[in-house]
Amino acid sequence: MKRTIIQYLKHLGLTLLVLIPALILFGLSIGATLNYGDQDNAGNWHDDGPYVFYENDSTLTVHYVQGNRDDGFSVQQESSGAGATVPCYYPYDSSSFEVTLQTDFATPAATYNDGEPIFAISDIEGNYRAFRNFLIVHGVVDQDLNWTFGKGHLVLVGDFVDRGAYVTQLLWLMYRLDGQAKDSGGHLHFIIGNHELKNMHGDFGSAAHKYFRVASFLDRQQYELCGPNSLIGRWMQSKNAIEVINGHLFVHGGISPDLTDTDLDLETMNTVLRDNYRRAYFPKADEEDYRALLSGRWGPCWYRGYFKEDLSDEEVARGLAKFGARDVVVGHTLQSKVRTYFNGQVIAIDVKHPSDHEKRWPKGSSEALLIDGEDYFRLLEDGDRKLLKQ
């Protein structure tokens, strides 16, 4: 009996020795992480903000969260107007930067042809510090968070909101750089992803619980944080979901064959998508012409077919030809590193970035894509760059 038990335990031990590493490798392959606590100071929300809303056509109200969990929270509020400069605080490390409030949001162009370099990154998911540090180390901004990328294109390929606890700071940094890039002859392109759509729809199921509480402090509902009466919400609503820059197509999810087969051109697609940013994607019966575009499965902000379907090189090429593009850069579907598919026609750049507020294993490592003329580079967190084979 004793010998039987020992043999059973040996077999169990050997099984676990094989099974546990296999499960770990499988988890890593699909981007799973082990979260084992919060970063130090992650609960510091004092001076969190600004949260800016329209009081009327000419007056804005600027709000900051004050206090802590032990003593309770309050809100500091003041009136302001377009052209005013307000601070944006990052309580985690007590840093800040200033933002000039502008309320005139012109719809950006959808096509650019200037030969300038392109820096593309996606799926930051509220991790402000990871984004800030990555831009600094690669020379897109300086230590004071001022634009240093000249006439280049900084392309943010969707899903910068949700999950992380510093979405507010991240969006305001993007907003700041949008203005600074224009002043330098460059461009910040905020390509709308499915999580930006979810937020504009009022679906905050993936948001950090912090923002449910912040909305309560402000005596508002959570959907109002980026709603049509929010300054940052109106700015987000002005952005495109699909753009072609120097012959490269940028879209968060991808271009499905269903969308390729429509007669819709780039400008029409963006117009229809913007018109529906605040309406959940359930097309009506009389919207057959836009069904593939507005679909939560086949639409450009949601599509995963490059990685989940048995597509041919020819099918992908047809989608690119529709927009006159040589390749497409996408986020949305997690990768272990920036890489190419379909003989270089698809470049996937969604990686697991380090978390600002969670302790997790593996911690993740940011990557991005640089296109400079005919050269493609995989950019690494330590500032290194590696030639990306097509």
C-alpha cells in the first residue's frame, strides 16, 4: 500500500512537472499575466485631472480630484475658457505637464503623402508612464514632454483607453502633442480603436474601477467622462478610424473581405464611422450598405481576421489595393513582439506594455514601429531599434 502511494505521488509529480511549464508557455503565448498586487502609490489620486466639461459654448469647467481614501475625496472646480493653460497631474510620481485648452477640432485628413518618418504604437490601455517613457527614449518628445519629432507622423493605432488607471493623463498628453505636432509641421494621428468606441458608446465594462468612482466625485455618470459635453470626448470624436500615410494603411483591427467588397471609399468610411461613434454598433435593417463597416465583428475597429481566419495573400492584397496601400499596420490582436504576416503585407504592433498601477508577471515590454523611407524598424523599450524583416 505504501509503495503504491509513493508510485502515485511520483507519477503525479512527473505529470505536474510536464503540465505546469506547458500551461505557463501557453499562457505566455496568448498574453496571459499574473497580477499580484498594486504598484506603490497606485492609490494616490490627489490632484488627479483635469476633467474638463463645457458649461456653455464659451465657458469650460475644470475639475480636479482632491483628497485620499482615509480622509475622503472632494473636487476642486473652476471656470475657464478656450486658450487657457491648465496643469495635468500624474499623482503616481508627482509629475505634471501643462495643456492649452482648445475647443476647435477640425476633422483630420485621411490621406497623407509627404515622405516623413512614421512612428506607430498601439494598445497602451491607460498606461501613461509606459507611453511617456517610450516616447522620451525614442526622441519623439524631450524630458519636458515637448514634441521633438519635427514633421514626422506619430500614429496611435487605437485602444489607448480602458484597463489602466491613468487614462486621463494619457489622453491629455496625446491632446497636448496633437497641438504641438501641428505647430511643428508634424502630425499626431489618433486612430480610433474598439475601446475608444466602447467609451463613446457609454460601455465602460473594461475601464479601471477608479473611473466609476471619479464620475461619482464629479456628480456625473461615467459615460459623461468622454461624452459629447466633455472636451476630451469631443476631441476624440473628431478623429478617424482609417488613414493612409505615405502608402501605409493604419487601422486598429483590419480590413475584412466583407468591407473590401463594398463600394465605400476612405472618406465615406470615416464619415459614416464618425457619425456612429456615439451609437452602439447594431446596424438597422435599412443600413445594409454599411453593415460590414459598422459591424462589431467585421468592422475596421474590431476585425481580427488576419490572425483568426484562413485568409490568402491575395485576399489581403485586395484589401490594400482598395486604399492604394502597400501594407497595413494594425493593433487589437496581441503579439509577443512587433512582427509581419502575409509576406509583409500586415504589420502587427499590439504588445503587452508595462502596467502603471499593477504588479504583474511577466511585466511586459513596450515596442513600436518606425517606418523611415523604405526601412521598417522594430523599436524596443531600451531605445534600441531592430530592422524588421518584411
